[in-house]
Amino acid sequence: MITSSDLGGGMETEIYRVEKNELLRKSYIIMKDDSSDNMNAATDEKIEKSCTNFYIDNIIQTSNCSSNANEFPFTHTSTVYQDGKLIQETKYRIEKKSSVLYESQYKRDNDIRKATYHLNDKGLLESYQKNDNNRKSTVWLEYTYFL
């Protein structure tokens, strides 16, 4: 799908495409005034090595990488760049310990958070226990079933 819109000082053209079951976007901004041509820009989302990478003027800005959602351990890494240099990286991991027990870990810089999820016999979340900076809390859920 292709769209075009007038931004006032420039025209934006967006091109959407589906690749590997993911909707990706490419855009071009062309300024109307020749004296503003240094503000022209192009963005592009690409799938590279199972990661979705976002570029502005061919310089990487973000990268999102995930393993197969139906396989454990599931991992997701989100990376932010500035001028092509790594600024921040966030990692998330979910492990299946049994059919009713899952553990997750979130890590960004020196911040590590862990959680444990317990499911009931119907596969619904029964309790959630999280550890944030040595502070532990538990949430219990109750369900009412109507016949």
C-alpha cells in the first residue's frame, strides 16, 4: 500500500509491505523549498537475521530481535542506537519450567527484574511473583466460573 500526504513544508510518501508475516514501512519526506533540501529524509524497516531493524537515512536507529514465539526459552532483545552507536539494550527472556510454571527475566543496564508465573489447571494465570531490586511481591488471582 502506498500513501502520500502534504506536511505543509514537504511531502511524505509511505510504502507498506508484508515480509515474513510482518508489516514493514518505508517513507520518504521531500521538502518543497529547495533551501530546505538538507531536511529531506528516508526511513526504512528491514528484516535482517530475524531482527526488525529501523533506519533513518541508512543509519540504524533501532533493532528488535525475537526468537520463535511458540518455542522456549523465548527471548526478545530491543536495541537503540544514536548515530550508529549503541545507546541502550533491553533483554527479555521467558523460560517454561513446567506446564504450569514459567519464569521471566528483564534486563536493562544494571536493572534486572525476575518474575514467576503459576497457571491453574485451566491454563489461566493463578499467581504472579516478581522481584524488583530485592523487593518481592506476589499477586494472586481468583476466577469465578459460571455454568
